[in-house]
Amino acid sequence: MKTHRKTIFIMMIASWFIVSSVIASEDVRTLKTKVVDTLAKFPAQNAAERDKFASELIRLGPKGIQEICRMLVPPGTGDDTRVRFALNALSVYTHRARAENEREMYAKTLIKALDTATGNEVKAFLIRQLQLVGKKESVKPLSRFLVNKRLCEPATQALLAIRTSDAEKVLLKSLRSSAGANRITIIKALGELRSQAAAKKIIKYADSKDKNLRQITLYALANIGDPVSGKALDKVRVAATPYERAKAPSLYLLYAQRLAESGRKGQCARICRDLMKYYTAPHETNVPCTALSILINVLGGSAFKDLLAAMDSQNKELRWRALELASTIQGKDATGRWIEKMEEVSPETQAEIITMLGGRGDKSVLPVLMQSLRSNEKVVRLAAIPAASQLGGSDVLTDLLALLQTNEADEIKAVKQALMCLPGPKVVPEAAKVLEEVPPLGRVALIEILSERCAKEHVDIIFVQTKSENDKVRVAAVRGLEHLVSEKDLPRLIDILIEAQNNTEILLAQNAAVASANQISDPEKRADMFLEKLEKTTGAKRADLLKPLARIGGENAFQTVVTETQNEDPIVQDAAVFTLAEWPDFSAADELISIYRSTEKRKHLHLTIKGYVRLVKEAELAPEDKLRMLKEALNIAAETEEKNLVLSGLASVKTLDSLKLVAAYLDDQDLKSRAASIAARIVLPQPGMDKGLTGAEVISVLKKAARIIENSYERERIEKYIGAILEQEGFVPLFNSKDLSGWKGLVGDPVSRAKMTLEELNKAQAEADSSMHEHWTVVDGILVFDGKGESLCTAKDYEDFELLVDWKIEKHGDSGIYLRGSPQVQIWDPEQWPEGSGGLYNNEKGPNKPLKCVDNPIEEWNTFRIKMTGERVTVYLNGVLVVDDVVMENYWER
């Protein structure tokens, strides 16, 4: 069929096929055949496989490797991807330990290949391999490329990697005749080699008018660290461009470091101190900080004065760096000097020093810290609290508790944090003793400490505080009871609940009462006191007694809650429905679904369906029973929000039937987003829990879901899982989403090809391949046809196979997929051809139309699953059978 064609986008996923078995026999292949066969194995899938293939190449010897090198081609003139993978694998493999003979053989082969290589890009690739494996044998051959504009850079990098004295000499020698970019490359390499011999040779370029040459030279001089470079670097700081002046400190710091490494510590120290003195602007913080670090690293304790001097700086980052470095100089003498320094600095800086001293571990500083606890400066007190606690431990407990006699919230918080770090047996009795003596904020802190320490022996003190007139104290006390009460406290707690007037205290009292009730050993008696109180209580307070029952349970409580769902008081009724929706066991499921069927209250509909779904998910039921119940809920759910809740519940039923149920909503505009997410959760394996679902139907649903899901990470996860399923089932990818590897242009038809000589066929194939590359391209991982050329086909032929293809077309598009060279599984615009895609269009005797039209709208993706066994073809389109085991007639032999 020949009609006009529009652009078609095809993304090939995978196929599997039957291959005739090969019987092992004596290896009589030529060297070239062995090379080609080994190259076909690349790229390797992992390091072990890479090394295995590389060892096979090594066994081919220098001639075999030379043959591989000859297969390299300049970019854009052919595909030598496998060759490059193979040579790089050899570079890695021969670089391993105890493989010197193999390395040397390979390096010499690369050197020889450089003599005959065509084009600088190919030579550059070979030189990069020498960068990995080259040693002394490669120095001289590489030197000749230092004059080549394109190859100077890779050759220099290879010599830099070799890093021998001979490599340094070659670079020095080439410096004389170098120019332009080559000179910059060589000077940079000499700098990285820290070539002392180069310093005097390159210093003249520090004044060059060429900005790039000048900057690289200055870096090289700084990194070499020869004293002769000092004046050149000085000039940069004073007379250079603004950009270079800004870069000068980093060069100076590097220079200072290199001077110290060569034993010139005095010169290093002078430079560092100068930088600390002159670079004080806020945007220059890193300069004095790094200089101080170098000073301490080089001089140690001899630079202690520099640390102390840094504390006078307005630069907070510099002060912090000094305090970090203080840990490198230990001892009581150093501690004493820090204490003396505290008297000279601002309160903020005092606080910084105190924090450092607290972590220093020197208890001789404790008296100073205790004095600081009483400082007039809050910032000092706040720093001294944790520091004193850290050094003094329980010995400072009384002093810390005394600090609670304040209304400063931040100080109270600091004291509480310090007390929580001290041993409980020491803190708890003292906290209980002083609790009623401190102001409200301090009392709140002590209540929280007793609660967090689970000081049950002091629960009565906390009960007293629930009567406090201070709101903060009262709320803290009610909150704290949850961790302190026992079952005997339940009557008092219910009384507090009845008396509570605001929602916060009501909720906290409920939490405490539930904690108490659940300590009663008999589950059926846990709710008794609530139920007794409920009988005596009227009005809205009944709601406060009902809600805790969901966290207590019991048959009597359950029946009471069910009864209250019919209460005429709307507040009580709402509370009962809420409680039932939160019920802890499956017994509430039938009542919830019954209320959902009968109620007209929007609020109750949401609560009951949500509670029902939760109970089904959590129940120990067989998957088929859960699915049945959730399906029933889905059928009666009226609103989108409720249907989404039920769909979410299906995520816990990881079966194919559950997936099918969810898949039915992938076309629902309001539900498809949630359905797609749930479908993925049903199918994909969860860490440490299951293996995930597999099979053709699973893949079909996943593909549809992936097109809906917006999260790119989730889509990628789905695609990877689909690939894993296909691989497990024996599929292999035809399209790598990167290029046209594995594909070729279509030459004529089977009849015309059979009449061609080998020479004619090769020529025609080259022309077809050229046309293919012109009209078929890979865009964002998709194989795209512009509609102007001819078809493309797989490079290999297949017998029986199963093929998965994702495709989409533009409006009026008309195309198809040939199977074993015969046309065709039809693809076209269903608006123009209503029978739809997938049929065997060219059949004359047998069926040639699909069973039904199931194409997705134009510009949306479709998925074919095509199975061909012998001459019989079965086609699924978007998961629906459209061709059922139909013979594909031979179009070419009619």
C-alpha cells in the first residue's frame, strides 16, 4: 500500500525470538573474525563482564588490538561505539595490579596505532587511553604531539598522568617553542607538577597581555611555591585587573601552603598574617579564615596569639574558625589564656568563647562558667547554661534550678535542655521539690521534665497543677499526665475531662484518660467508667466521653457508640459517627457501610467510607475478600472524593484482579490521576515485602498509568520495572533510546534483494543507511520519522517472536509494522479510518481488519503487543485483543 505518510513516532521496547543452537567446534576463525566477534559483546553490563571481554582481547595479541584500533573512525563518519568501549575496557583492565607485561604491550600497540590513525579526533582518543596506561615508554612518542593545536591538550594530560622526571623534561623543553593555547596548557601542567625548574622559565609570562596566559602562569607560580614568585604575586594584588585582584588571595594562600611544605614556614606565616590583616570585608570572609587555618596547621601552638587576636575581629566567621581551631591547642595554660581573653571582648564574643570552653572538657574553667550564669548579659547567661551543665554535670543541678526564677522564655528553655541532659535519678526529686516555688514558665518546664522522665511517683504533684489558674501551667499539667498516670487515676481523669472547657484541654484530658484506661487488664472493663459517666451526663459533654472509646474498644463500648449514632443531638451524633469511623477493629465495618448507605449528611459520608476502607485494609482477610468489599464500596461511592478513598484502599490488595478494577478508572477524567498512582502501588514491589506483579496485562496497565502520572521519578521507576519484567520473560531491547544501533535502512523488498549481487546489495544498503539517518532520528529517547524517507528495519532477522511497540502518530497518519519483511500490522488515524489500527491490512483471503477499534486519540501513545509463531499473528492494542491468531499472507509471493 502506498499512500501519503505523516510523521510517526515509534519507541521500540523489547522483543524475544528463537535462535538456532550453535554446536561448539574447533576455533578456525580468522583474526579479523575473532576481533569482530569479541567486539560484538560490547558494551559490557558490569565491571566483571568488562574485564572478561578485555581478557579475550588481550589474548588476540598486538595484531588483534591493532586491528581494533584501525576500526576507529572520526566522529560523524561511522559508528565505532563498540570499538571505543573495547579499547577503554583494555585501558582499565591492563592498568590493574601485577599486569605490567600486558600494560606495556597494550601501550606500545596504542603508540603504533597513533602512527597510522586518521584524523586528530581518533588520535585524541588513543592518547586518552595512553593517559590511563602509559608510562616511560609513552613519554617520547607523546612529546611530538605537543606542537599540535588539537592534540597538545590530551598529550599534556597524558604526560601529567605519567608524572615522571622525563615527562617534566619533555614539557619544559616544549615550552620554548610553544605558543598560544599550547603554551597555556603546558604551563598549567608544569604548575600541577610543581616543577621547580619551571618557575624561572615561566615567570616572564606573569606580565603577559594575554589574560588567560597571565592567569594560568600566576596559578602555576603559586602552586610551585618557589620564593622567586613572591614579587609577581605581589604585583597582582596591587596593579592587576579587578578580577585578578579578587583572585589574588586564593593564589597567595596556595603559595603560602606550598612555601610551608618546602620548609619556609616564616614566609608562609608572614603571608597569612598579611591576608588576615588586609582582607576584612564581609565578602572576603573565606580569606582570613583559610589563612588562620594554614597558620595553625603550620605553626601549631606558636600561632596561639593569632587565635586570640582573631577574637577581636568584627568578622563572626573568623571568630568561629578561631574557636574551631582552639581544640588543636590543649592544656590548662591555653584554657587560662582563653579565660583572660574573655575579659577583653564583647558579651557576644564572650558567649562564643564560653561555648567553646564548655566542649573543651577542662573542668578548671567551671568557676568562671558558674560566675557567667549570673552575668548581667543574657547572651552570656544563655551560653553558660549548657556549658556549665556539660562540664559540671549533677554538681551544678542546684544552680541550674535556681535559674528558673525568671520569666525569660529563652533562658527557661536553655535550663530545661540542660536538665534533660543530666541523670534522671538526680534531677527528678529536685525538680519535684522546687516545682511549686518557681514562676509559671519555670513550673511548665519542670512539669515537662517530670513527664518526659516518666516520674510516675510524682503524679499527684502534677494533678495539683491541673487546678492552676495559669493557663499555661494547667495545660502543661494535663498534657503531662498522659505519661504519668496508672489505672487507679482514671476517675480523677474523667472528672478533669468533664470540667475541661477548651478543645486543647479536652483533647489532652482524653489522651490521659485513654492512657489510664488501657492499663486495666480486662479489655471489656476498660470503658466501664466512661460508660457509667455517659449515663449520668447530658448535652454536648457526651461527645467528649464518646470519642476516647475508639482508642479503648470493647463490645459494650461498641454497642453504646452504635446506639449514639442515632442520637437526636447533632453534636453527639457526629461524635458517635466519628468514633465509629475510628474504631480499632473490624467489627465496625458493617455498621459503617450501613450508615453510608442511609445517611444524607456529607460529613458522615466521608467519615464512614474512610473508616470502612481503613478497616478493610487493616483486617486479616484474604485478598479476594478485601477486593470484594472494596469493590462494593466503590460501586456505591457517590462522590469523586469518596471513590478516591476506596481506590487508595485497593493499593493494599496486590493482585491482578485488584489491578484490573483500578485500571477501569484510568479513563475517568476525575479519577485517573489517583487510579494511575494506585495501579503503580499495586504492581511495583515494595522494599522487603513482595516481588511485584508480572505479565502482559500488568505491563499494559502500567504503561497506561505511566502516561498519566506526572512525577518523573515515579514514571522512571515504572519504566525500569517494566524493563525488568520483560527481561525476566526473555525480552531484549530493539531500541536503546539513544541512537540507531541495531537498525538499518530498508533495501527494496525481498524479491528485489534476492536478485542483487553482494556488491549491489552492499551499495544499496549504504544508500539506505544514509537515508535512514537523514529521516529517522532519536529525540528525547524516542525514535522519530519525518515522513519523507523510507522505512527502517532491524539489523537482525527473527523467527518466532513477540514484540512490544509504543507508538503515536499525527492527524491523518498512515503507517504500519512489517513482520519478517511482509506488510503489515496497520497504523493509522482512527478518525479517518474508523476500523482502527492493528489489522493485517494486506491480507486478501483471511481477516484484514481489527476485531475492534481501541486506538487512543491522535497524539497519545498506543501500545502493540504482537506475537508471530510460524505464519500466525496475534495482536493486542492497548491491552485489547484485535487480531486473534490470524495467518499473515505472503504479500510478495501472490
